[in-house]
Amino acid sequence: MTRVLVVDDSRTQAEEARLILESADFTVEVAASGEEALRRLATGGFDLVVSDIVMPGMTGYDLCRSAKAAAATRELPIVLLTSLDDPLEVIRALECGADGFITKGSGPEQLIHRVGAAVENRRLRAGGGTGSAVNVHFLGRTFAIQSERQQILDLLVSTFEDTVRKQQELVASQHQLREANRELETFSYAVAHDLGAPLRAINSWTQEILTESPGLDANGKQAADHVLRAASRMGQIIEDLLRLSRVAKAALHRTDFDLSAIARLVVANLTMFQPDHAVELVLQPGMRCQADRALIQVVFENLVGNAWKFTRKQPQPRVEIGADTQGGATVFFVRDNGAGFDMDHAHRLFLPFERLHSDAEFKGTGVGLTTARRVIERHGGRIWAEAAVGQGATFFFTLPPPRS
Ligand SMILES: Nc1ncnc2c1ncn2[C@@H]1O[C@H](COP(=O)(O)OP(=O)(O)OP(=O)(O)O)[C@@H](O)[C@H]1O
Ligand SMILES: [Mg+2]
């Protein structure tokens, strides 16, 4: 029967450890402080100590040092419970001669596994000699390491094991997140796509009522018009959502191209469709980037489209498209002198259907910036905005060069 002494000033944590270890057939006793632990160890018969580090009075390190200094308990393995968020924890544990680490909250299997491994390691090398202290320089200070070689190895391996496990957990959760996102995208694509057919039916049947019902009075006609307008608005929303999911799914084809030329193309389209909105344009020529040309065009359609839209009420509308260097990186920008917005709400801009202006003021669905952000993020870049109410807005984005 392996006897384990659990040292923890928190009763709940101590009891939890006791239950877990007892389930794996260890005999467990609990001490509420380092001092109490030393008194119990003096009576002998323990095979292992599992101790918390931070405790009022004697810390886990102190306990370890005292136990390793006494002939009767020198060989007793001591495993420290840690949160492992301070790199000094490892070196301090080596300094006081601890035999291993268990990360708090790493689950019952880990606790049982580590305790078993520590007992087994000590059994394997029972009778090994004790060496003298070794000085190690770490983070600008010198530490005298009391541990034996095998002990150091155990401790480092246990730390490494933890890092690997955390890394695996991280990879798994990233994978889950990607899967969840993909599912969500497929779902919204399917919904938007399937809404198309019933919407077309609503449209054509309402048209039919309008044209083929001679008895329809003025009220009836007005009602049918409302239906058509609502249907057309819904059609726009569906189209925007479909575009968002296409942008999210499309494979990236990066090429080196002239960004200024794309901006010019987008501006040409805007002026063709809004000939009455005369905007003074400043466009920096010769901007280049390595990105997916079609997707970057979608970004400009949204950013420059917004600049056009939100300068509609401005007597002398002006839009500037260019690039700056900030901290060695190229930052592209689209600046306007239009309606602007309150920066307190800036965090909402890039979320779907979030709008800072009413539909009566400026028409829109609120999906454009979400789409732009998705494109930029897929390229590994960042997008953000600066604005003030009535003083225009500037949208910035980066496009980091692809990793070779
Ligand atoms: N250049 C700008 N100036 C002022 N406000 C802006 C500007 N660009 C975006 N916004 C604010 O951010 C909101 C979200 O922009 P977004 O492009 O996503 O939606 P939208 O233009 O309203 O609709 P659409 O889906 O048709 O693009 C806008 O409704 C507006 O309130
Ligand atoms: Mg928009």
C-alpha cells in the first residue's frame, strides 16, 4: 500500500486530491500546513508527499528543503502542485530538491499518473548517492540546485510533459473552433441560399396580384407594394450574406498586383452608378501588395463604397486612398470627410448587422465591414478605424507578406 501525504491549506483542494488518489488505491493523509506535514513525516511510513506551494507560514519550497535536509526523509519524493505560470517556479523547485510538478486543474488522470511516476522513479533509483549543490544562473540570478541528476531530469520531464499536454489541448481547441466556424458558415450559406426560392415566389405572386387583379383597390395596391419593398430588402440581405460566406470559403490565390488600379476600378464603378455624387478623389498611385486580387477588390468595394455613402450629405465630399508606413509595416487606408461616428461604438463596426447610422439616414445591411474584416483576417492582416462624429472616418488595414 502506497502512503501519500497531501499538504494543502485549502481543505477543499486537499479533499479533492484525497478522493482522486484514494480512487487509485493510494492511502492518503492530509496536512493543512507545512509545519504539520513535517511533524507527520517525522513519524515515518510515507512513500510520497504532494504539496501546494503557496501556503501561509511554511511554503511548499520550505517544506521540501526541510524534508530533504533530514536524513529520515531525504529519500522521500516530494511533488509540488503549481499553476506553472511563473518560470521561476521550476528553478525554485530544483533549488529546494523537489521531485516533480503537477499542474493544478490538470485533471484526475494527471494527478494519479504523476504520483505513480514519482513513486516508481524513486523506487528505481533507491540507494543512489547524493551529490553536492550545483550553481545555476537563471533570469539574472544564481540558484544553488540541491537535486540529484535523476531528480532534475524527473522535474524537467514533468514540466515538459505539461507543456506538451497544454500544446495538444491548444491545437485541439483550435481545431474545434475551425470546425465550428466552418459549420456556422455552411449553415448561414445554406439558409441564405434556401431563402432565395421562397422569396422569388413571394415576389412573383405579389406582382401577379398587382397586375392580374383588376378589382384591387388603393389599399390593396399599397399593401402589395409594401410586400414587394420588404421582399427586395430581404433579397439584399440574402445577397450580402451569401457574399460574406463566399468570401469566408473561397480559396486564397495570392498574386503580386497593383492595388491602386483596383481602387481606381472600384471608384469608376461608384461614379458610374452615382453620377450625381461628385467626390474629390486623392488616390496614391503605384501601391502594390501580395494578396488575393478578387477578395481585395471586395474589401475596396466595401470601404470605398462606405466612404462614398457616408459623404453623401457633405457639401464638399473628399475621399483619400493611400498607404503609410507604421512601425516598418505598410498600412493602407481609405479616408473620408463624411458623417463619421462615435469611437465608443467602434468595436461594433465589424460585427454582422451592426450599424451606427439608421437606415433612414444611410441605407445598408451592416454586412460590408464584416465581409471586409473576414478577407483581411484570412490574409493574416488587421483592420481598424478612426473617426469622430461629423468629422469623417478613416479605415486602415494591413496585408502582411505571405510566409514563404
Ligand atoms: N466611412 C464611414 N463613415 C461613417 N460611418 C461608417 C463608415 N463606414 C462604416 N460606417 C459605420 O459602420 C456601419 C457598418 O458598416 P458596413 O459597411 O458593415 O454596413 P453598411 O454600409 O451599413 O451596410 P452594407 O452591408 O450595405 O455595407 C455603418 O452602418 C456605419 O454606421
Ligand atoms: Mg457598407
